[in-house]
Amino acid sequence: MLVDPELVAEITVDTAQERGSWRHPVRFARLRLDVAVTDVPPFGAGAEPASG
């Protein structure tokens, strides 16, 4: 691991993509001081995205 996570942040994203890139920017929503870093699965692990 390149960095040791210390904080959990909530972000908002739009699922729209165009040619493999996000159509809209990822936005910082808030820090989640009520969630421990160990409660969050590593990026790419965890629940599967919903199909639709």
C-alpha cells in the first residue's frame, strides 16, 4: 500500500460516463468522522455495482 488511510470521506459522483471517462467531476461531500477506516473495504472490494 502506498499510503495508510487515516480518514474516511464521503463523495458524490454521477454514474454517467463518456468514452471511459466520468462526464461530471467527483465532488467531496464531507468527512465521515463516525466511520473508522477499518470499516471501509479497500477500493475495488466489497459490493458489486447495481446493474440497470
